[in-house]
Amino acid sequence: MRDMEFRLLGDYVELNQLLKLAGVCASGGAGKLRVAAGEVSVDGQVELRKTCKIRVGQVVRVDDLHIRVVGRGADGP
């Protein structure tokens, strides 16, 4: 299992966009297809909402990758 951190700059990121920004998919559209196929889970539950809002503290799993969403931190971006 691979782990990575995704630093969130706003309040949330849509799930399909997170997959694109994390390099899992080439586009948001490809991310939507992965979500619709039931290949993505959020906090241990399969997530079928393509534009689900992902916030700091959540963990997204796709294939053998865990994406932990973290905030900016006290020292900036």
C-alpha cells in the first residue's frame, strides 16, 4: 500500500478533481469514471458521488494508494 498526502488549499476538493490532482487519473472525467465504477473509497466506504466534497482529515483510497488530505499547516502552504 502506498501513502501520499494531498495538501488542501481551500475548504474542499471534489473527489474526481482530487484523483486528477493526485496524478491517479489524467483528467477529471477519467476520475468520474473511476468513481462511478465503484473503484474509490472515502474513509473506508465506497463512494459513488463523483463530485463528493473531500475535506481535511479524510482518506481516499484507490487501487493500492491511500491519499490523506491535510491542511496548509501553521507555517503556510
